[in-house]
Amino acid sequence: MSIKITGLKEIGRKLDDLSRRAEEIDGTNEVPINDLFSTLFISRCSKYSSAEEMFEASGYKIETQEDFDAIPDKEWDEFIKNNTEYASWEEMLQAASAEWVKKKIGL
């Protein structure tokens, strides 16, 4: 008795595509804040509908990287802890990054 398996070529093509996409984002990437913190991501983990809305609600003026860098880490972590499902900015950043990678490679 034997079993016929079909679709292996299609699986191979999908794996090749996944590999190609992973290679495209390998290394360091500069990701626009709105891509990293999509409206879907922000709305799922907080009461805000966008990163801009969340930043505005923080009470800090965040228009540039320098503005963001000037925010005391402890205060920003406290804001994130109190206004999202994450315990810290680092945790939120890691979750957003993982979601961005999944999207880019097609998972």
C-alpha cells in the first residue's frame, strides 16, 4: 500500500519565498514609527488608535528622535505600563518588532 502526497512543489516555493523575504530584512533596519507601531498594533494593546495619539497622550512633545531620547526612561516605562498591556517600553518595542518581522516575511 502507498500514499500519494501532492503539493510539495508549492510548499517548496513558499519556503523559498519566506527565505527570500527573511534575507531582505536581515541585519539592521530603519523602520518608520507608523510601520512599527501600526494602528492595529496600538489599538490591540492600548486604548489609543495610533502611535501619534498615544505619544500625544503621554504629555511629552515627541516630534523627533531627539525629543523621544530626552524622555526619562523610568517615566516613559511608567507611561507604557499604565497605558498599554506591556510592562515596559522595551517589552512593547520587542512585541512590535516581532509583529513587524512576521508581516514582512509573510507569516
